[in-house]
Amino acid sequence: MQILASSTFILLSSIGYFQHAGASGPLLDIQHLLRPESTSSSPTQHHPKHASNPKTSDKSYAPWAHKPHCIYPQTAPNKRERFCVHTYHRQYGPSISIIGKPEMATDLLPKLDEDPLSIFLTPTQASEYLTTPRKYDVRPIPGKGIGVIATQKIPQYSTFMFDQASIVVDLEPDEKKSAPEYGRLLHLAVGQLREPVVVRNLSTANDERGLRKRGAELEGDVMETNSFATKVEDAQTKALFPLVSRINHACNPNAFVMFSPSGVSIGIKAYHDILPGEEITISYLFLGLPTLRRHERLEKWGFKCTCPLCSASPNARFASDTRRIRIEEAEKEIIDLWRDGQIQAAIRVAEEAVELMKEEDLTPMLTDEYMMLARLHMLRQEIEESEDYAAMTAEILKNLGFLGPEPDMGEWGLEKMLEAYGEGVIYRA
Ligand SMILES: [Zn+2]
């Protein structure tokens, strides 16, 4: 008998499955984003229409805006492998530079002009979005650098903000990013964009002499602290989304990021109603971690989290941590009980975890727990309960947008849900 289960893993892998069913989609691995520090922002607008710059564009390399620049990195595992910079000026949207193997750029090309609105919204929602003022503003926030503030009410589960990648870096060469050659590629990649300043303004980091970093050093810093880990064309990449990288972190965020199947577009969706004046936040971390572990992981962004969860009273924080630790323990307990054949006891523990997740407002994690309950009830031949839990999971996934903008809920019955989650929770006798 073999059980493979880990709450976070299941959550992430299953959401990846749902979002990209069958396709080689990116993971919902909100590995990071950063804390923007610059006060001289020039945030990208929705669908900005840029005039092509004749000085920097060269038609002879069409569809690329510049002659692709390639190197054979000394540090690459295969010395004969080329890594190149390909820059593309989107027709409607910011330009993008891709650093990686030439095949990646070629494969990605047909997707570079994808319209995020048509991916994340229904046609009705898209036309409403285009005809109403945007619901947020990018501006300085006292003590936090730049942030994003709601200027109008943003309804729960609505997708209200979109962005397209400006830089995509295949992580293979990036792992060797200390190599000066990588710095030069990145510097070229940024320089070839129509608006390099949009990328460069994301950092005001100083070097060891207290001077503002410049050139490749600054650009490397921007990628280090602002990019998302995502999967593009089966390659693990770092992708930079300049607008979305202005959103600050909160451990209990009011919004979250969704990737398009190609990985080059993202949409921001509200977990809750967000009121005018409220800061829009996403989590740079997996949900559900207790305070100490959150803070350890946030160290890499060099800031001390002052989100409502972290600045709650010691008692409230202790209560929250206790619940979160109990949720983690429950996962293991459920598996052990399952292994022992104590299904009824496993169900009780899972039900307890559900209540704790609700108290901690960890809605996405509920999908996992509900599917666990669906399986446990199946083992007891309690098909009705099992179907109910599968339906509850499907409902959350629908609300969170992981079944697409217009899902056919008739399709997402118990069988399909079990199949979808099969990758995450495998029980073999
Ligand atoms: Zn926090």
C-alpha cells in the first residue's frame, strides 16, 4: 500500500491540473514577487499601445524586434547549447524579452500576443472590464514603498488586474547567474524592450557603497526580487510582470495570481470583496504556514511582514499558529489512520481540519481537504457524502477561476474530480 500525500503539494499540483488540464501549464507556484521600493514608478497601463521604435527595431529579423543574440554559456551543462535573447514587441501590450534556448522562443512565439482578458474573463466580463475605469491605483504606501490600492469596490472572485511578462528567463542559465555572460544577456534583454525603465524602476537597491545599483547589477536585482517562478513551454523559468510586481505581500492576502496556460499572462483575482482604499495584497508564500516559518521565508525579500495577520495581538497570533500547526498535523494523522483502516476516525480529523481552515480563511486549502473527505467516504461506500464533497471542491475551484471563465459544472462530478486529484492523493492497496 502506498500513499502519496502532502497538502501543499496536492493543492498546487491539482490547481495546476485544473487550470491547464492536459496542457503543460505553469504551476501555481507563487514563489515570489517582490517588495517594490521605487518611488518613481511608471506603471504599465492596460493594453498600452506603443508605437514601434524605428531606431531600435529591425524588420529583417521579424517577427523578432532585434537580431537574436546568442551565446554558448561556459557554465551550461552542455557546452554546445545556445542561450539567446529574443525580443518581441507585442502589438497590444508591453514588449517581452526571452532568455533561453532558441526553441523556447520559437515555441512561445504564437502565444506572445495572447489577450489576457480572453483567457481570464468571459466575453461579457471582458467588455465590462474595458468600459469601466480600472479599480486600482499604483501609488506610494507609507512605510512600504509602492503598492496597489483599490479605488473602487472589487467584488469577491472578480479578476480585476492583468499583466503580461516583460522578461522570461529559462532557469537553466539563470542558475549560473553569477556568470558575467548572464548579466550581459539580461542587460541586453532589458535594453531591447520598448520601455526598459519600467523594468529598471522596480528596484532602487543600493550597492555596497550605498550607490544606486546600475546596469546589469540592477537588472539582476530586479529579477531576483520581483520575478515569479513559472513554467513556460515546459521550462522552469523566472518571469517578470512589472505591474503585478507592484502588489505587496500579505500572509492572509485579499487577492491571488492566476497564470495563463502559456505562463506569459497573469490575472489577479479577489479572494474577498476589496473596498476602496484597501491595499491589494497577494501571498508570496504557500498559504497556511505559521508565523515563524513565514518570516523565515520572507527574509529573502528583506522585509519584516506587517500584514494584519503578523501584526495581530500575541494572543491572536498564537491562536492562529496553533490552528495552522494543527492543520499540518491533521494531514499526517489522516494518512496514518487511513493506513490503519480507521476510516471513520480519519473522517473526524479531516472534518476538524476543515473547520480550522475555515477559521484561518484558507479557502484554497479546503479543496484538498474536501477531496480527502470524498475519498474517505468512498472507502465507506458513502457515495452521497462523497459526491457532496466533490461538488464542494468543484464549487471552490469554479469560484477561484481554476475551471476556466465559463466552466460546465455538469462535467465536474465525483468521477472527474477523483481523476483530477488522483495525481495528488494516490491510495493503492
Ligand atoms: Zn504577514
